[in-house]
Amino acid sequence: MAGGAAGLFLIALVVWPLVAVLNRSLASVGPGEVWSVLGRGSTRSVVAFTAIQALASTAATVVLGLPLAYCLARLRFPGRQLLRAAVVVPFVLPTVVVAAAVDNTFDAIGLDMPLLAIVYAHVFFNLAVVVRVVSSAWATIDSRQHEAARMLGASPWTAWRTVTFRQLTPALLASASIVFLFSFTSFGVIRILGGLRRATLETEIYRFAVTRAEFDVAAVLALLQLVVVVALAVSSALLQRRASKGTWRPGRPGPVNSVARKLVLTLAVAIVVAIQAVPAVLMVAQSVRVGDGFGVDHYLNLFDRADVLPVSAAEAIVNSLLFASAAALVATVVGVAASSAIVAGGPLGRWLETLNLVPLGVSAVTLGFGYLVGFAAFDLRQSIWLVPLAHAVIGVPFVVAAVVPAMRSVGLRVRQAAAVLGASPGVVWRTVDWPVTRRAALTGAGFAAAVSLGEFGATSFLARGQESFTAPLAIFRLLSTPGQSLRGQALALSVVIGVLVAVVAAVLERARPRSSDSVGGLL
């Protein structure tokens, strides 16, 4: 019953909007118009840049993530958990906050290179993906194979290349496919750092749908992106499944007792400092910069409504917190119900397990555009509730990722024993499953709230009026308008939202069981 309700929720808010986009692209527009839009030179340029920036971001993230993955998988050193948190927390930071930090960094050093800035921001986000996936795989590799190759005369590089690297290849490909998918569908980073000079499929969908009201062209671009994203998602799933296979040989990390290990650890720390710490520190410093001195004027100005905003930045924060609370509640209820069906197995469980992953693979912009098209006939596009519901859809996979492993740890025999003793299914769930999964559900709810606080893509389509104007929208509006005062407010607001999300993510990362460090436990 609960699993069926969760399935209906996902159908209404995930499947139906995507079907609406497909219908608008194929039925309403027609094949001729589809090929006309796809054949434009401007479309080819947008597709080319989308692929180029995604490939560059993926390559940079994988290369820079390898030393970090090695240190967290193989070395034991003071501050190891702090380094892990420093890498993981940025993954759930709002895109507009990261883009604001990177934009401020490049402005401070006088660099005007949009492509480099975009790649920098994507590496900031996605280092966690490579580190989590690759370090988990690296920890399973039996180090005795490497030692045997050395004893047979292989150099350290040859032994690593022929033994360790070959075993890491599936995990590397899996993480690279995920990073490419996230970079390909990036929205907030491109809008802020790319500006008008650099457009991707994601930003073009928004421009044609919202700015120019050309829904037909937006539908064709959304169809193209959907085809690519589905292919990427299927490839990623297959690669992750392949990466998760193999013999698990858990080993304890070793001490940093050689020059080579010290150099790798130093390099790893330097990467975190240069890629993730420097933009954050510079953003905080600039947010308290007032004229030639320092002060909290920009933070105090958050309570006054700027001319470019429909509400004050402080009110936008309140809206974001309210939406995050509602989204977390809905995502938790739906996620726990879906998890129960997934653990129970059967056709419904397998179907829900697949459907649950769709929000991660489909871009939030395509989803938001689907709401505009799909709910037009029901006159729901003006409803304020669409915003938290869209956020909840994106948060459900986080809840399921946290709850399913906890539920599976209970064991079928325990449930059967409770049932034999006369407990109804509801009593079994309340007395057996819930005490075990309660902490996991709270963890998933926390991540859903953190994601909601920073959601920008779908909200850009759905926000209507003052009551649905959120903090990420305010940051983008302030950054897009010239003026040092407005820029200072944008950075101050970014710091506030970034700190809120970082605190939530850090607490949840600390509370998360170490056993969830696996390819499937990326979330």
C-alpha cells in the first residue's frame, strides 16, 4: 500500500513531466521542426560546448581526485576524517554559492576565462564523486598483488600501472561517467560563470522556455538532452555495477612512513586547499569588505529589500528554509515507503528501485520545464506547492540511499518471527524496522533538506511571486546586476546559505556509518 502510494507520487512528479516533454517535442512540434532545430548552427555550437566543458571537467576531476582517493583508502594520518569531510561537504553545497565563490576568486586574481572558471567549479563539486567511488574500490584491492609485482622486478610505476590501475579502471570509469553526467546537466554554474558568452543545452532550454517563451524549441532541446542523459545514466549504472564486483579484502590504512607517501599526502591536501578552501575563504573575506575596510554592512543589508529583488534576502532565506522543511518531510515519507517496497522485493520493489534513480539522472531544468508543460492543463503552474514538491522529488533518492541499507540489515527472519508471534505488518514495521531505520531516515531527510536549500534549476522555472522566491534565486539576481553593494550582498547571502548547508552536511557525514562507503553508497 505504502509502496504503491510512493510509486504514484513518483509517476505524477517524475514520469508525467518527462512524458509531457516528449509529447511536446514529438507530437506537438513534429519531426520536421525537430530536425530543423537540431540542424541549426547555433544548436551544434551549444551541443559542442556542452560536451567540451563536461569532458574537460571530468578529466580534471578524475586526475585531481586520484591522490585524494589513495590517501583516504590507503593512508592513516591525523585529520583523515576532516579531509574526508572537506571533500564530501562541497558536493551538496548550492551551485549558485559555489559559482559565486569561483566568480569572486577569478575576479580577485583578474582572470576572465569562463571555460576555466566552469571547469574549476565542477571540480569543486565533483571531487567527492571520484574520491568516494575510487577510494572505496581502492580499499578492496589486495596490496599483496602489488608487492608481488615489485618482488618480480617491476618498478613502482610499472607495478601500479599493470596491477593497481587495471583493478581501479571500472571504478574510475564509473566515477568519470557520473561526473560527466553532472557536468553535462550543470545549470547554475553555467548561468553565473558562463554568462551570455557560454551557453549549454541546460541554459538554452531555460532561455527559450522562460525568457523567450518559445516552448517548441525548448522542447526539442530538452528531448535531445533527455536522450543523452538517459544514455549516460544507463552507462553509469552498468559501470557502477561492474565496479562493485570483485573480492572484498578490507585492509587497514597504513602509516605515512615513506617519502613517496608524504608527497602524495601533501599533494592531496594542496588540492583540497587550492580547489575548495581558497574560493570559500576569499568569498568570506570579500563579503565583509566594505570600501577600504571591513564590516558586516553587507550582512545587515540582507534585511533590506534591494530594488532588483521582490523580497529582502532575509525573507528569501526564510522561504528557502520553509521549502527545505516541507521538501524533507515529503521526501522522507515517500522515500521510507519506497524503501520498504524495495526491501520487500517483487515487481513493485524492482520498479521503484529503478524509478527512484530517475531524478538523479534527469536534469532539474528538464524536470522544471516538464512541470510547466505537463501541468498546464491542470492550472497548477502557479501553485506555490510545486516548488517544495519538485525539491522533494530530487531529495527522495537521498532518503532511499540511506534507508534501504538500514532496512536490509534487519533480516527477514526477525520480521518473520515478529509475524509468527502475532504482530500485524504495521506493528512489525513500527517495532522492528523503524527503530533500526530511524537514524538512516533522519540522515536522508537532512540531505534532502540540504539539497532543497540550494536547488536552483527547477526553482528557476517554478518560482512565482514573493512567496516562492528563494535564496539561490536572490543570489543569482544580485550577482547578475552591476554594483559593488549588490555583489557584496550576494556574497554575504552565499556565505549564509553555504554555512547552513555545510553544517548540515558535515553533521550528517560524521553520523553516517562507515559501512556505507561503497560504490552504491555514493549519496
